[in-house]
Amino acid sequence: MRCAKKTSMEDADFSDDFCRFLQTTIPAVDAAELLLLLRRTPQTAWSIAELTAKLRPSVPIPDADAVKYLDSFQARGLVAPRDEKRVQYLPASEELEMYVQMLALAYKERPVTLIRMIYALRDSRIQTFADAFKLRRG
């Protein structure tokens, strides 16, 4: 699939597929900011310390959370490991690049909607997990 470069964000862009991408890839707003920093500098291989320092003070991500997010991004094909415990933005497909492009556009143009969506999707995962442990009456 060839993705066209989007120039504006509309409600329709919050499609089921994009929301699924958010739900499976972006557990929190600081994870989105971390991914977008990597995307802005695709030629740079970053260490954890460099990434967290670059995001501070506006986005104080603990190193442990940054490691968790980067491991998840790597497992999903968004970043690649480099020498000396560094990572670089390198999406494994055009589809992934399209979703990250949509994330960047939503973050720029519809930040409140995006933030609400990230937390609503996270909360629905928590509720689904909690529901799995409910006792059912016969």
C-alpha cells in the first residue's frame, strides 16, 4: 500500500485501523512524544539517556518507561537497534510510517482528541483485563 502524505487531520482519520495502532503501540502520551521525537530525526541513533534528556523538562519520561516503550516499538517494527544500545526510527513498512505520520498530524492539529483517544483506548484495555477476572453467576 502506498501512503499519500496527509496535510490535515479529520475525524475520519481516527479510523478503526488507526485506533488499533494507537491501542497496540501507544500506551501513553509520553510514548507518543518519544516516537515522534525519533521520527523527526530518522538519521539519528539515540541512547536512552539522550532521548529522555531531549524530551525534558516538558516530558519527564523515566528511563525505565523509555526502555519499555522502545522495546515495544522495536517489537512492532518501528525502531531498529544500533550499536552501543542505541535505537533509530526505521519503520518496517509504509503502513507503519503512515500510522506514525497520522500520529504526528493528530498531535499537531488535534492534540486534545488524540490524548483523549490514547487514554480511552488504554482504559478499555484495563477494563477488558478486569472483566476477565469477574466471577460469573450461573
